[in-house]
Amino acid sequence: MEISAAQPQTLAENPMATTEQAFLRTELQRRHGQLQSALRAHAASQSLSALLAEVDAALARMHDGTYGKCEVCHEAIENDRLLADPLVRLCLDHLTYDEQRALEQDLARAATIQQALLPRSDFATAGWQVRYHYAPAGLVSGDYCDLLESRGGLLFLLGDVSGKGVAASMMMSHLHATFRSLADSDLPLGALVETANRIFAESTLADQYATLVVGRAWQDGTVEYVSAGHLPLLHLRANEARSQSATGIPVGMFKNAQFPVQRLHVSDGETLLLYTDGLNEARNAHGEEYGLQRVQTFAAKHYAASPEELISCCLSDVGDFSKGAKPADDLTLLAIRRAA
């Protein structure tokens, strides 16, 4: 994500990870109490006794300072794996073959679920032409894209959650469920985002957040949007791509944050282009970034293209720039054009 210059470190090597440690300790203590209650009701359960022993062992590792370190190589265990399962004891390099296969199967299932959350590729709504491109850098993604027809018009969302891997994909699914549950409410757009922010902030850690654009578009070309710390939205019109900067902080940072709503008018044949930082942070062989200026220049040259053509040309342009280098980050593009 653009807002964070460095990716999160693993818990054991990051001196700033006290929030995660406190969360995981609380979570383990909560599970300990639940297991004890369950055992009182089912005293002969060997599986519950084994789980309780694992939780006790994890709490003991926290006490002696070895929690979050691989028991084979003593290096730090991956942060997202600890957050997803606080009982893990081995880093990825030292899982057994069967454990690696099980993890791969879990990731494949998670990827299938995540793909099912995406809007239909042929999504259509009155007055607007819409296309998107969603490309995870790995099996699962922290990018978020959704399109809905609601009573308030076309609702479009695109964002990027902090971190990578399984933990980021879980947060993406959480955002999806939150906005889907609120989509048909009568809330004004600002109140809609503020409600979703409160729900998200109350169920995530202090360093978990999402940059996000949430907008509504009506058939008459009126568009209102909130850009919660996300990259500039581009309004493509005659020979230009007008940059619309963020209007607020990322979702999930502060429970009581407010999110100003901006409005613009999109005339017939004009397009809105949204994207995640897998585009502007793509690098070539010399380490040079594609960059926001190149994104804006490209968009201005293709202002008259259909959404499908715009996305296709953009992918071709960034591909030529990076010359086939493996993407380092997830990439999502969303083009919304007012039908002439």
C-alpha cells in the first residue's frame, strides 16, 4: 500500500509489535477460558485437552520471550501466519511436507472464496459502462473491488488493505461483508463510510487499516465519493486526466473518524479510473517505479477509450515498462464510463 513505506515485520523481530503481542495474548487467554469451560462439560475429550495444552504452551512461550520464533531455526515466524493462527510454532521453511500441502490447499480454497466475492465480470448498470481487472500477486490478495446497484445508484468500491498474504485477504473479506451489509441502507455516503469504519476499527488491530474509494454514481452523471487515504482518482475528459486526491484518512485507523464527501459531474463519454498501488509501484529492470505521473499521462492519452480498452491498454503499457518482471504487489483497476 502506498501509505506504508515498509512492509510489516514479523512479530518476533519487530520491536513495535507490542500491539499484536497484546492482542494475541488476550486472544489466547480467551481461548484458554473457553477450552476450560468446554472441558468441564466434556471432561473426557482428548482433542479439547490437547488444544488446551497447545494454548498453555503458547502462553508460556510469550512469558519466556520465545513466542513467534521457529522451534527449528529460531528465526521469526511470518507475521500474517501468527495473526491467522496464534498457535503456529514453525516458519514456512520448516513445515513438514504434509503441513505444506495442507497449507497450499487452504490457500487455494481461500483464493477460490476470494474470487467468488468479486463482482460479475459483465456487470452492467443503466447509464454507465464498467470494467475491472483484479490480479493478485500471489494466491490471495489484499485488494478490494466491488460494484453494486443500490437504491442510491451505482455503488463502486476499490481499496487496498495493509499487509499481505492470508491476514490481508481476511481483512479484504471483512470489508466486503461490511459494505455489502450496509449497501441498501438509506445512509448518506459519508455516514455509510463512517459506519463501516467503526465496525472495521473495532474488529482489527491498531496497525490494520485499508485505503479505500467509495462512490455513488447516478444516471445524470452526478458522482459523489469518499477517498479514504487512497491513491488519486482520475477523471478522464477531453485530453486530460484530472487528479482527485484523497479526502480522508484510511478506514480502520480511528473509530470516530469522519470522511468528507466530494462531488463531481461526469459528462457523456467521460471516465473515472481507480487503481491500487500495484500499478504505480510497478518497477522496471533498473528499479524505477511506473509512478503516479506516468499513470496520469497514460490516462490522459486514452481518455476516449472504452473501459475495456482502457484497462487493456494500461496493462499493456505497464507490462512493457516492467518487461515481464514478476509483480511485487496485487493490482486492481476499475474503469467507470458514462454511456453516451
